[in-house]
Amino acid sequence: MKKIMLITAFWPCIAPAQDAISLNDAVRLALRGNQSIAGMTAAESAADSRIGEARSGNLPKVNYSEAWSRSNNPVFVFSSLLAQHQFAAENFQIGPLNQPDYLNNFQSQLTVDQPLYDGGQTKHAVRAAGLAKELTTEEVRRVRMSVIAEVARSYYDTLLSAEQLTAATESMKSAQADLDRAESVRSVGMSTDADVLSIRVHLAAVHEEEIRRQAGLDVAHAALNHALGLPLDALHTLTSPLMPVKMAEGLPADFEKQALAERPEIRQSKLANSLAENQAATARGNYRPQVDLHAGFEADRQRFYDRGGANWLVSIGLRWNLFNGFGDKARVAETDAALRRSEAERRYADSTVQLQVRRAFADLRAAQQRIEVSTASVAEAEESLRITQNRYESGLNNVTDLLRTETAVLDARTRRLAAIHDQRIAATLLELAAGTLTEDSEVLKEGVR
């Protein structure tokens, strides 16, 4: 089958070289430049970082602080002197004790806080972050498959538009030949002016169809460039022919089973259900106690570099939420309801995916049958036209018979092209519905010859 060159109406007369591009090339080009995929990839990296953020709950928190204070507050002076290890017997005198002089205190603190038990909150946070990352990964798969399907549809639409334009052009040539034949028959007195006028009307109708097909090709071309992320007037030579693809093997039940295991939406619904279960466990974790270890080192000095002392502290604390105004109880009830909703949505997603698979399989089978019927119809219509043209030249058929067979040939060719187009798209959508569509799928390669 010939290659198809797409040229927009406003391209200069001397155009640059065309880029030869197959369907596989178009898919890979779109996957590299699609902004939706780029955005989801960035979101996947962010989700991966949130896992590390959640895991930090198991690690110690270390902080350092430096402060300077100056005051003659009796309590401040008394406690600072003790912390600085500078307290002396004269500091017990009533006068200096009640009205001390100003005192500087340079304080350095290093603290370490380590959770010993947090009721499973960190564990649930890590699991939630991991589930969120898996959800994002499946969303990346879904977007990639959607982009592939969109590119395939646009590519086949463009091929169909180009083939329909070719069919209309061939019908135009055939109608012109019929006009020449009618004028020749009229010249020998075997027909009237009415026959010639009827064919001219038919020729005008075919020409209108050719104009519509050209406009459809221009739009399909722009839509393909849009799917590829290229300027709408970019030029290509499409090298993948519009040919039937080999019929998928297997029963609808086989594809449904595959879809329930592979479809990103199904995996996402299961992950969402697991996330709801994790949120419910997190809410119940608020009833459990929390135990933390705290350690600190402190240095206090009258001058930044001397006249000071140091001390340290280690403590273990327990905090147990005994009553929170029924807030925790309400939170548990909320997460339980969210879990029931997630389970219902998962069952609905299973049914929806199975329906999509059955629809795609039925469309593919119907398109295959249409190809078989329309192929035979084209051959019959072309043979009928040949016979009618010969009989018209001999005066055995009238112009109405000739025009009817001309129209039948164009309709048969158009139906066959549409059937092949629909079969290729249905095969692509079946893999999409089954969750197995990738840039390397066999369905994106050239069809049977």
C-alpha cells in the first residue's frame, strides 16, 4: 500500500523534507513529549520522597540552639548562677539575693528526641505513603496507555481520511470517464442531452465529496500533530498502511480475567481500598499510648567562651489519650464508612472494566465481519460497474444504471476502509481495556497483507 503524505493547505509551495513516521514511531514520539506523562512522572518522584518523609518518624530528632540573655531578675540570676556553676556563699546574702546585679547568660543546648512507641502511627504513615506511590505509578501507566490509544486513533483517522480522499479522487476520474463516454454515445445519436447533464450533476457531487475529504484530511492531520505534541502544521509521511490486523485470539472471559489483573484502574481501586483500611487502623491507633525518649545537653556561661558550666538530662515520657471529646470515636466511624465506600467502588470498577472488555471485543469482532463483507462487496461493485459501462456504451443500459453503479462502487470502497479503520481501533481499545497496551504491542504494528 502506498505511503500517505500529509500537507496542510497553507504550507509553502516549496516544502521541507517530510519526516517518515510509522505508528510505532508516532507512539514513542508522543510518550517522550507528552506533558501529562511528564507531570505524572514528577508526581511519582514526589510520592517516593514522601515515603522517606514518613519513615523519618522512626528516627531521632536532633536540635541545637544558642541563646543570650541579660537580666537582673532575682530568679533569673539565681538559676543562671547555678547553671553556670558560679554560685558562691556570698550569693546567699539578702541584699544581692533580692537586688542582684545584671547577669549575662550564654546558653547552648543540644537535644535528642527518639520515639520509642507511637501506637503504630509511623508504621501506618509509611504504609500510606507506599500505597500512595503505587497509586501514582498506576496512574502513570493509565496515562501512558491513554496517550498510546489517542495517538493510534489519530493515526488511523488520518490514514482513513487519506484513503477516503484517494477513493473520492478515483471516483472523480471514473465519473469524468463516464462523461466522456456519454458525450461519445450522444454524438452517434444513441443518447440524449439529459444523460450528459445527469452525469455532469453526478460529477459535481463527486467533486464536492472530494472537497469534503480533503478538508477532513487536513483536520485529521492537525489532530495527529496535536496528539504528538507537535505544531499543528508539521509535515509527515505516514508509513504504516491501513490494513486489517490479525484477530485477537481468546474468549471475552480470557480478556476480562486479564483486565482484572492488569488494568491500572483495577489496581488503583484495590490500592484505594488498602489505603482506606490503613486509615482506619491509623484512627484506632489514637487509642494507644505513646512513649518518647528525651535527652539534652546544656551549657550556660557568663561569657561566650568561659565562666560557665554544663549539665545533661535524660527522660522517658508516656502520653495516653484517655478521652478526646469523642473525636477519636468519630474519626474511627468516618474511616470505617470510607472503607465501606472504597469496597463498593472496587466492585463497581470490576464490573465497569469487564463491560469495557466485552464492548471492545464485540466491536473488534463486528469490524472483522464487516471487513469480510465489504471486501466482497467492493469486488462485486467494481465488476458490476465494468459490465454496466460496457452495456451503456452498447446502448443496453441507461444513464441511471450507470450512475447507480458508480455510486455503489464509491460506497463499497468507503465502507471497507471504515471497517478496516474501526477494526484497527477496536483491536487497540481491546488491549487498552485489558490493561496490556504498550508501545511494543503487536496491535500497533503493520497488519496482515
